[in-house]
Amino acid sequence: MLCLSSLLFFASFNMLIPELPAYLTSLGGADYKGLIISLFTLTAMLSRPFSGKIADKVGRIPVMIIGTSVCVVTSLLYPVISSVAGFLLLRLIHGFSTGFTPTGLTAYLSDIIPVKKRGEAMGLLGTAGTVGMAAGPAVGGAVANNLGLNYLFYTSSAFALISILIVSGIRETLQQRNRFSREVLKIHKRDLFEPRVLVTCLVMVLTAYSYGTLYTIIPDFGEFAGIRNKGLLFTFFTIASLSVRLIAGKASDRYGRRQVLLVSTALGVIAMAMLGIAQVQRDLIIGVTLYGMAQGMTSPTLFAWATDLSDERYKGRGISSLYIFMELGIGLGALFSGLLYGNRPENFPATFFVCSALGGLAFLYLLVMPPHTSGKVHSSSVEIHPAEIDQL
């Protein structure tokens, strides 16, 4: 049920992505394409401390419902927006959805899965989300092309509503729950970041930059290469990601988180370099597919590792910290790639070479990081001494 709800949630907002650049252009905002993703991720990032604290204090399910409800409402509002400013404001609000729902999903999963199966389980949950991400753009493109943009937005809202109905029927896993109060919304310094998961956060921000770039630039790159259906490239990306998630999750349980991440970051470097030199549709598809595999290995491994490192009492905080850095990387990637690209096809190579270089930094960091943070899975929760945190 958790995976099905996740699938519908990710399909809900991802089905809009391929059509939003053209929609914003029709409103007169062609120069603001980089803000489509970066504004979305900004509020997702800012809301993470709240979602992490609510998940640890009130419950995992309320966090999921809050986030998915935002998708229901905002998708219904897109058709009535007629200005660039209104559209950008709506993207800002829409970002709250991913600031809440994935935190609740991941924390809930970590409650019900043994530590030795955590990588595999994260891979399974990620697979469900990836199916949604794969189906979303394809469904969205078909609905937009055949029925129009308004029906696309209505379909997005309906998917989110069904996701809420599903998650409302599962049992809460947080044992010691508090009533929702103003105190829960008071964010203290300790709520902003969990230092135990710093290693995963650094790798995440460096690799997520490429993700933000891909989602911002690929629709235009695909059109430039002669690919009419903008959702097709996202389908290649997500199917490739889907194909390796379970294998990568199991491998990280068996061989260690760092070992899997060394492979995935190296593959990401190669994929971004290939996109930088791509000239024809075939090269573009190969590059996107390779990056999909890299991202499919990186994401579940990092989330399993962050859960390993988190204090059992504050898993929501640990997970939200990793998500903050994910959104920071995606937002920076979307913003700076949009500026670097500048609607000029001759800038495609430089835009993707920057991504390749940052992925290379993540690979080097994993290569030289301290031995005690290597991410080897143990039978019990990982304990880190405060001195080790200082060293990190």
C-alpha cells in the first residue's frame, strides 16, 4: 500500500514536468524556465525541518497526507493562473508536497524493515516512485496532446487524491505520538540538521545537481534533437533507474553503501559527459539512460545509509536532512543550468560538463573518506561517537 501510494504521488507532479516549460513560455515567461524546478525545490527544502519534526513527534502518516494534499490543490489551480508571477508562486507552493510526503514515506519504511534488508526495501520503495516518474510524463504527454493542458492538471490532482485515500488506510508506526500543536511547528537549531548523516548529504548535493539540470534542460534538448514527445526522454531515464534499484539496494546491504556509490557516481560522471557531447537523438537517449541507471543506484543507497546513521529517536530528522541537501542540489542544478544554458543550444555541452565535474568530486570524496564511515551494514543500528562527527 505504501509503494502504491508513492507511485501515484510521484506520477502526480512528474506528469506536469515535460509540459511546464512550454506552458510557461505561452504565458510569456520563457526566460524563467530555470525557476520551474528551483522554486519547487526551494520550498521543499525549507519545509523539510518541519516535516522531519512532525514525522518524529506526531506521526509518519500525517506528514504524507499533508504533502499529497498540496498536490491535489495546486494542480487544480494551474488552469486558472494566467500570469507568469502567478505561475511561479504556484510552483513555490507546489514544492511543499515533496517537502513532506517523501519524508513520511521513508521514515515509515524504516520503521517496518529490518536493518539488513533496508537497502533492498529502499530500492523497492524507490522502484514504486520510479514507476510513477516513468508513467507520469508519458501519461501527462498523452493527456496534454489529446485532451489539452487543463485535463492534464485535473489528472494530476486525481492521482494525488487517490494516493491520499490509500495512505489513509494503513496503520501508523510511530509508537510515542504527540498531539499536533504550535510547539511542533517551532523549529530549533537542532531540528535543522542531523550531523550523523553529513557524509550522505555531501554526496547527495553533488550528485543531485545533475538531476536538477536534467529536468530543466532535457525538454529543450530533446526538442532540439527532433524528439516531439517531451516525456519520452524522461521515460528512458526512469525505466533505466527502475531497472537497477532493487539490485543496487541488495548490493548495498551485502557489500556496503560506499562501494555501490563509487560505481554509481562514476557512471553519473560518464553519463553527463556523454550528454555534453551528444549531437543526435541516439546519443541523447544513451546519455539519459546511463544517468538513469546512476541515479537509480545512488538514491536508495544514500537513503538506506542515512537511515543507518540516524539516531533511532530522530529518523525523521536524519531523513529530512538528506532531503534538504537533495533539494539544494536539484535547485542549484535547475537554477544555474538554466542561466548557463540561456535558451542557446550551443551552451548544452558546458551545461552538462559542469554536472560531470561535480559528480567527479562526489566520487573522489567517497574514495578518500574516513574508513569508519564506509557504510558497511551491521546487524544493529549504527552508533557514531561525537568525536567522529567532529572529524567529519
